[in-house]
Amino acid sequence: MKKKRKVEIAVISDVHLGTFGCHAKQLLTYLNSIDPKKLILNGDIIDIWQFSKRYFPPAHLKVIKKIITMAANGTEVIYITGNHDEMLRKFSDSQIGKISIVDKYVTELDGKTAWFFHGDVFDVSIQNAKWLAKLGGYGYDLLIVINRFVNWCLVRLGRERYSLSKKIKNSVKGAIKYINDFEEVATDLAIENGYDYVICGHIHQPKMIIKGNKNGQTMYLNSGDWVENFTALEYQFKRWKIYHYNKDKLSPFFADEDIKEMEMKDLIAAITIVDQNKKKLD
């Protein structure tokens, strides 16, 4: 049995199970590699907005099964509702075994206070024109499907993968302003309420930064997503870090322990790292 990394807290968000953009196999690989005391699911795990009976692959179901298994094995699972899984808000403050469903979560971490919430409460388009936000969600999903085809072609040609949605987000001034405004509102509220950490999802932008105003400062963290960035947040040894699947996957863990699901370049990279570490020890 492969040794799993022990972490105090792991945070994932914006998985969007049930959509074409979700990378469930990569998420399974990550979940198989860790043994967290607490797993915080910070919104938009299941995409109920765009749910379709015609598309819910086995790998997506396995993610749900994996989370339930982790809870059965002693991991405390905190499910924070988001906008795409807002139907679960009717079950807020309920608990089934080790799994709790909440709208926000506040906890103490080594003498500091952490405030977790998804972040859609700051989104005016969702609050005032939900139909428009849903329409945007479908457009985003279509863009991801097109992007997958483009990347398939690029890989065949020996080129690097390319993210159309990230390129659009990073080049459109309105999108950049929205992200900056989101971070500013979140951190201002955190400082006002005396929180040392504010941890969000929603905007699919992994980040960890100290932000302040005239009233104080706080650490803003965003867990990113499993559609474009493949990122999570981890807390261990009194500090936070952003886990990047494509950069930090140093050990050969596999989804359902199936080596066939792993790309050859990933396998070669894993073997190379193991070999380098062995030489150092020698």
C-alpha cells in the first residue's frame, strides 16, 4: 500500500461534477494521495445547475464515493454550499456521520481564526439575474468542450496544452477587475470581523496573499478549481500552501490505483523523481 501524505486540512472547490469540464480522474488521484484530518469542500462540488442524466461518468461517481469513504474512515468532511449546488442549502446545518453541510465555516487554527465560504454572495450577476449567470455557465461549459478538442489536436501535434478560458479571463479587463474586486471585498470583510484567514472558491483563481487596509490585514486564500487549474489548499505545520496537481504530483498515485489511467509523461516524470531521490540517498 502506498503511503499517503498526512495533512491537517485539505480544501477543494469548484469541481463541477456532472459537467464536461470536470477532471474527476485527476481529483481522484489527488484524493488517493492524501490522508487529511479535515476535508473542506468549498462549494460547486456537484454542478446541479447543469446536471444531466445523460452525462455523469463513472469517474464522477467515484469522486463522491471516495469522499464518503474518507468520511467513513475518520476524515471530517465539511461541505460548504456554493451557487452551482445551492439546492443543498435547504439542508444547511445538518450532519450525517462525519459529513456536515453548511453555508459558511469558521474555525480556529493554531490560535488564528479561519473563515471559509464559497464566495457567490459577492456576485451581483448571480444575486440579481440568476438566469443570466446560468446561461454564462453553459457558455463556459461549451468553451471547455471546445478547449478539450483543441488540446487533443495540440497533443497529437506534439504541442503543449492551452487553456482558452484562462487566456480570455487573463486578457479581459472586466474579468481582471471582477477578480480584484472580489478579493478586496472578501478581505475587507475578514479584517472587519477579525479573521486571520479568509478562504474562498468561486472565481477559479488559486491564490494566497496577505492583504490589508487601514484597519489591519488578513491572508486571502482561494482553492482554485478542478476544471482548469487542478489546485487545492493544504494546511499543515501551521502554514498554508497551494497544491498544484500538475507541479506537485511527485508520487505515482493513480485514480483507483489504475496505472492505465496515467499518461506516459506523468509516469516517466514520477520514475525520474524517484530515481533522483534514490541517487541522493546513495
